[in-house]
Amino acid sequence: MLVLGIESSCDETGIALYDEKLGLIAHVLHSQIAMHQQYGGVVPELASRDHIKRLVPLLEQVLIANGLAVSAIDAVAYTAGPGLIGALLTGACFAKSLAFALGRPSIAVHHLEAHLLAAMLDDPSLQFPFLALLVSGGHTQLIAARALGDYQLLGDSLDDAVGEAFDKTAKLMGLPYPGGAKLAKLADECPAEDYKLFPPFPRPMTDRPGLDFSFSGLKTHALVTWNKSEKNMRAQRAIAYAFQQAIIDTLTIKCKRALEASSSQRLVIAGGVGANQALRTALSAMMAKRAGQIYFPRAEYCTDNGAMVAFAGFMHAQAGNFDTDDTVTVKARWPIFQA
Ligand code: KG4
Ligand code: ZN
């Protein structure tokens, strides 16, 4: 079975092919970052229009590169939510039309479930059940993944998602959009003697029970510290470091708590912030101490991509979960426990 995966929930157009025997055979991505940069954030209407332009050429590109005819596709998986409604509609309409024209089934994929399953692309030894930390631009969640399509939300962000906090903190120090990865780079470049240039940042909501997160205060703390500083590269690096450490400590404490509460020994990291190397190192050390296993998708499968959608589609195809009609249905909001 060959499954086409289509991702268009935000500002990346992703197309991938997952083959039952060969695994992932193709995966291409067009990022709209350059287009949205001048606006300092994603402009939804521009995102939708760009997806429309990219979908067909990207599909042609992967088919030609692999010497495949479009008729070789056995099922078409697409991100049906959550995400920007117009952007989702472009991928969903394309996917459902193509499936209809080919006489093949289509498969609606939950974007967050696709992020959670992405770690299995490189490591098929990963099995359900597991605990997942989903850290992206839109979500900070702790999820008990019990089986395919069976998820329990254990903790959620009360305000800014962790990736959003990274991006906003980067922006307030003048870094270009999207600044998350650039802020992380500055943090990693901070010399050890400057780690304590500023008093440590708070570890929000770690002093009370529960698994929810709140990162908007941390961004305000960064702003106040930045405004009082000399606003030079040294201050930028030290603030980036203190901010990143606060995030890492907070996430590590909450993961530990969730592992204890769920008696789980398997932790999966998913979403764009999962590409953060310092976070990976800290969580790996925590899991090693507990003699547990930790799984990360490779960095290119952490941020939005078509590979994770093709793979999630393949998993659902194996389980017999196909769309039951030709109606195009997408959901801007779609909690993972309803996946
Ligand atoms: O999963 P993703 O690609 O898109 C969403 O579905 O949100 O995540 C994007 C987020 C952005 O906020 C970006 O700044 C952040 O992930 N990000 C990082 C790093 N790489 C990407 N944050 C911290 N450190 C990184 N290395
Ligand atoms: Zn995402």
C-alpha cells in the first residue's frame, strides 16, 4: 500500500509518500516563512493562497523523482485539523478531489496525532502506550497515548504555547520572525560565566500540583529584564539562556510528574520545539535516571511536514479508518482526545 500525505494546516506545504514495505519514500516541504516574515507572523489568507500554488507542483515533483504514476497512490491522507481553516481547506479539497478522481479512499488526519506518531518514522520499536510531550507553536500538552486514536489530555497550556513564548521572547529582543530557533541558538552560545548575569527566571506553575503550563509570564519577565539591561549581544545571550533554562526545567518537572502519575516508562517528544537540542539533552538525562526510554523524531519531522501525515494516514489505513463520504470537513479547533 502506498499512502500520499498532505500537510497544509499552517505555513508549510508538505507532501510525502509512505510505502507499506519501503517506509517513507519521499518527503518534500515548501516553507512560507520568507513570505510571512515582513508581517512578523503568519497571514492566514496569504498562507491559503500559497498552499494552492504549491500542492500540485510538489506532488508532481515527488512522483517524477520516484518514477511513479499518480495511479500508484492507494490512499490519500491529509491534515483535517486543527489549524488555520483556509489553509486546511486547500489541502483537504485537493486530497479529497484527488482520491475521488483516482477512486481511492481518503483519510482525515489529526495534525497533533501526526506529530505524536512522527517518532515512529525512525524508530518502529516505539509502541503504545506512551506519554507524549507535545511542544509546538500552538500547543504545550502532556498526553497519555493509549492506542491509535485513543488519547487522554493530562496537561495543557493556559496561555502562550511554549513555541509561541520562544517566538515572542525572540521578537522582543529584536530577532527576526520566527525567532524560536534563533533564540535557542543564542542560548546555546551563552558563555558559562554569563549564565547568572541575570537572576534566574521563574519556573511557572511548578510550585503547585497539576500538569498545566503557563508561559506568558516568562515572556513578560524576559521583557522587563531586557529593558533593564544594556540591550547588547551579551544581554541577549544571557536572557536567551535564562529563558531557555526556565522552559526546560519547567517541562522536565512536569514530564517527571506525568510519568509518575501514569506509571509510564516511555516518553515521546513531539512538535517544533522538540527540535531544541538543550531540551532533548535535559529530557534524555531525566529518562536515563529513571531507566526509561525516550523517543524524538529527527528535527525535520518535529516541525510541520508531510511525512508525519503520510505515516499517520498509513497507520489509520491499516486499522481500516477511512473517510466515509466525499464531504470536505476540516476543523480549526479539534482536541486530541476527540481524534
Ligand atoms: O510544530 P511546529 O512546526 O508548528 C506548529 O504546529 O506550531 O512548531 C513551530 C514552533 C515555532 O514556535 C518555532 O519557533 C519553534 O517551534 N521551534 C523551536 C525550535 N525550532 C522550532 N523552539 C525552540 N527551539 C528550537 N530549536
Ligand atoms: Zn504542527
